Amino acid sequence: MKTLKQTSSFLLVAIIIMISFTSCTKDYFISPNFSSKTSDHSLVAVLPVEMIVEGQPLGQMEPDDLIAIEEAESRAFQISLFNELLQSSQSGKKPLRVDFMSVDKTNEILEAKEIGIRESWEMSPEKLAKILKVDAVVKARVTKQRYLTDLASYGIDMGRKLLGVFTKGKSIFALPGDVDKTSDIRAICNLVNADDGVVLWSMSSQSETDWNDPDAEVIDRVNYRLAKNFPYRGKRR
């Protein structure tokens, strides 16, 4: 008969194994035909990022204000993703074997064709790839679910800290750990082939924000995760 110590050790090992498998779960897809479909690829463009803001409004916001925020954040995500892709080879990863069209040139070409930021969200990525004359495009969609304004988040966070001071760390009640978060940011990024519109690679990423976590840092953090798993690694052909 197993002792309590042996049983506890077995359970601990089982939990560690379960955690290991969970942490290794891949949240991305790569086409089994990636190598053959991209053998002659040399230029990729990052499209304006589709932004969707849901949930708690930012004060007295008008519809036009929300449109302006979404378009501004679209540009911020687009620039950040482009920069993270360029920098992704500096962290021990194999270098990317393709070049990226600059964000300024990408948007300039689209504007010359009278395709605005929001219009680009509605168009098929393969059509945009042909307009840009690139081999593939990176198309991303980001959903920001807002829960609190930054000010409200700050107030809850400070309230929790003060409560800990007054009770010497022995609170008579506990606030949920994420009650002071401002929003959830969910991103999905697809690499789409210009020739046939096939998704060559796809990955999702999620992060949280609060008043003490600037949006710019969260944007870079989300895009860092996407970029470090981006394909096209290896020597140029």
C-alpha cells in the first residue's frame, strides 16, 4: 500500500507533466505546403491592422471619437508589428529570408488607390497583395474589450494597496486579482499568399492592460509574441 508521501509525490509529478504539456500547446498554424508555396517569395507587406473596440466607453465618447481611436490604434499596431518583425531575428532566431515593404510605402500605395484604413479592413488580403505587388501580406485583427477607464483602474489598485496597509496585509475580504484591469486585447495574425489567398501561417495572442501598463508597451508585447513565431526563417534563396 502506497504511503501518503509516495502518493503526494506521484500527484506532484502528474501536475508538473500536465503543466508542461499545457505550456507547450501551440496557438499557431502553419501550412503543410508553406515551403513550396513560398519558395520564390521575396517581399511581404504588413496591412493596416483591423481594430475593434468593445465594452466600457471612454467617458463621453461620440461615434466619431471611437472611429478616430480605432484608426489611430490600427496605425500603432501596424507600425509596432512591422518593427517587431524586423527585430525578431536579433533574439537568437534565424534571420528572415524575405524583405518587408515599409509601412509608409504600404499606406501610401493604398491611399493613392483611394483605399483608407477602414476600407482596407473589408478588402480581401490577396487583392490588397496584388495592389501592393508583394508576394504575401500580414493581415491582423485586434479586439480590445474594455472593462474600466484607466482612472477607475488606478482607483481600485490604490484602494487594494491602502487596504493592505491599514489591515497590515490581513484583509477582511479579497478583491479578484483582475478586477483592476482596463481591458483584454486579443490579436489574431494571418500571413496570406498573394497568388491564391491561402493562409500560410496564423497565430493568436492575448494580453491584459491596466492603468500602470501603457498601451504602447502592451502593443509591443503582443506583437513581439507574434513576430518571434513568424515563419520565413532561414537562408535567402
